Amino acid sequence: MYAISMPIMPAIGALSFYVSYWVDKFLFCNYYCIPPRYSDEMGKTCTKLIGCCVVLHLTMSLWMMGNGTIFHGESVSSTSNNAEEEDYDNVSIRGALSTRHGLILFVLMVLFVGGNVYSRVLSSSGEKVMKCLRCLVIYFKIQSECKNHHV
């Protein structure tokens, strides 16, 4: 979540996961007797939460990039007023969207959220629509074969 403002954090996190993996493996092989039984619900829940974590990460990144005192970037607009520059020092969505890096993050967030909404809508009603389309294609194919057969 804070990787955009602290670039060393992913490396520290990777090292932490690496050490944690080997410690857990050692303890599992030499200390633990019977592992706890989990159902597949925990995996399904975690998979559903990954999308929320991506949106949270992009939102935090956009918020951090909107802070003009920390991240200065090239402005998207060609003209800049003093009032806009003063407002840019405050943490705001407008300040974040006035820079190229903030605009890119915002577009990524909109595409990710839009794609998730689109896929959820398609998964619920898409199968029914696809069945109807298949029926229509087969119907028109049969109609064209009947016309070709009678001619």
C-alpha cells in the first residue's frame, strides 16, 4: 500500500516473506504435529479481497501523489496559474490529477474498477445472453441452409 512513497518497502517485505517461509517450513517439519484443517472458504474470501486491496493501493498512491510538497511532477495542462500552484501544495484529488503520474494512477484505478464491475455484470447475466446468442446463430444458420437447400 505504501510502496509508491517508500520504494524500499517491497524489498523489505520480500525479505520478510522469505525468512517467514523458511521459519514456518522448519517449524512445520520439526515442531508442529498436525496442521489445522481449513476449508476452501478462506481461499475464496482472500481471492475476493484482492480486488479491494488493489483499489486501496491505487487510492493511497493517488493520495500520496497528490501531495505537492512530496511529489512534484510535470503538469498535464500547459498553462499554470499561481492559484493552482498554491492549491497543489495541499493534498487533493485535483492536485493529484494535475500531474501525469497522478493521472495515470487515476486512469488505472478507473479501468480496474470498471473492469471488475463489467466482469461481475457479465458473470451474472452474461451466460444467459450467450445462450440466447447461440440460439440465434443456430436459428439463422438453419434458415440459411434451408434457403440454400430449396434453391
